[in-house]
Amino acid sequence: MHTRSYVVASASVFGLVALVHAVRLFEGWAAQLGPFAIPPAASWLALAITASLCVAGFASLRR
């Protein structure tokens, strides 16, 4: 796989994951990991991280 293809694929995956976190937050979906409930603050953090990685990935293509 070429570097450009890899960057596009990984940035797209990060974008989709960010979208899922955003939908979870705005729809009020509960998240559970075994016996532990995942608080919405964790999704806010994950949304910020994955959205940043998505933007950084696509921005790196412009260089």
C-alpha cells in the first residue's frame, strides 16, 4: 500500500470513529464495557482525539 493510500484510509477511519462518538453524544446512547459504564466525558475526549487525527491525516496530504 502506498503512503498516500494509507493516510487516506487511516484518516477516513478516524473520521468515521469521530462521527460515531459524536452521534453517541448527541443521541444520548449509553456505552458499556463489561460491567463498567463509559461516561460521556470519555466520548468527548475520544471525539476530540479522533477528529484531530482525521484532520491531521488529511492535512498531511497537502504537504
